[in-house]
Amino acid sequence: MLTFVPTPIGNPQDITIRAIKTFEKAEIFLCEDTRETKHLLRLLEERFEMAYPQAEFFSFNEHNGPERLTQLGSVLGSREVVYVSDAGMPVISDPGQILVAYCQENQIPYDVLPGASAAPTAYAASGFEEGKFLFFGFLPHKGSDRASALSEALHNGYNTVLYESPHRLEKLLGEIASLDGERELFLAKEISKKFQTYFSGTSKELDLAFRQINIKGEWVVIIKGKKAEEKSLSFDEVLTLDMPPKPKAKLLAKLSDKSVKEWYEILMKK
């Protein structure tokens, strides 16, 4: 059985009992970074008395994923295999989706455990009232792809969650401020860690403030959605519309003190 196990995004105490039990019986670990995984397992062993697994460790990333599947694909269904990201929910913004697709194509059973994830945690902290959001992960680093993705994030009409690294955060704030200085943002730094911090304000305010702030650490940026402004037609514009009399009469009635019947009779005489 292949099991995708979420790992803490900061505080080791966010690990679940179910995750620990899965780690203890694992025979093979597929890891975004084997060093990060082994370090986490040692912490769990020391702090929570987890039995350190007698397992083999293999890196699994976007570069060697296909090669690893050739090497280990035949044992995914017959041995206890665990896939973990460096932090957070596997498959989200990491190469785990390659494994999911492989299991689906080859009818290999797999399971995904629930656990820590930065995006919904930051969204809950934002206080934005809508109960839905779009998740964009990391934007492209530069060029037209980045500009296009950022434009979509700003103009899709929904609250949008981004991940950003510290060395590109100032660039992102400057880009948003130049496009829409009044757009409301919420930023979360180092979620669940010692220096967890929240910031909120307009993009222009935050762009200025962050020139004086230590921005080391991982960030979640939430862009408050902005609905497209609906253009209302004037009375004269409705009169010139080429449309059947009945719906036109309804529109004119809303813009005047005459009834739909009265407008319909007027339009039929023209």
C-alpha cells in the first residue's frame, strides 16, 4: 500500500498519531528530500517516542520521478510505502501527483492521510468572509508567464492564495501595488513556527512597510477577490438597443415610472 502522509509545516507537534503509526511500519520512504525526512523522523523519535522505522529511503522529485517509478513501481502495491513532502500536504505544489497518476493508471491502491497544510490555515486566519478561494501555489518566477499568472490571480474574482519565497516577496508586493495599489492582502509568515506573524492591508501599504521588515521565512499571500464592476445601461442606451419589445419594455420600466404594459404599447407603435 502506498500512503501519502502530510508532515508538519512548522511545529512538530502538528504531526498526527495516524501519521506516526504509518511511519513506524513503513518499509520504503519516497521523499522530496531524504535528509529532511530523516531529520523529522529523528525529532519524532526523540520527542514522541516513535519507533524509528527500519526502512529504505529514496528521493522522489520532478527530475527523477519517472526513473524511480521504473525502479520501484512494481512494489508500490505489495510493500508498505510512504510518500512525504518536505513540509505540509503531499501532492500539493510538489511532485507527488506523478505517483497518484501512476497508481490510478495501474490500479494500485493508495491512501492520502489528512493533515497540516499552509493554504487553508492561512485562509482561516485571513478573516476574508467568502468561504471559497482559488489556490495558485507558486507563481512562475519571471517573464510573461509570471505576468499572466499574476494578472489572473488579481482578476479572477475570487480570493486567491499564493505561496512565495522570501527572496521574491518584495517583488510580488511591488508588482501587485503597481497594478492595484488598493487591493487588500493578507500575509502569513512561518505558519505554526516560533516567528509566525500575520500582516494585512492594501498592497500599497504593505509594499512600503515591507521595505523595513525582515522577510526571511516562507510566506502565504492571500489576494482579496475583486468582482468585476457591472456596467448599468442608461435609459437612452436601452432605447437604442436592438432587441424584442417585451424584454426591452421590462428594462425601460425599471428605469422609469411607466409600467411594462405602457412601454410595450409605446414600443409597438414605433
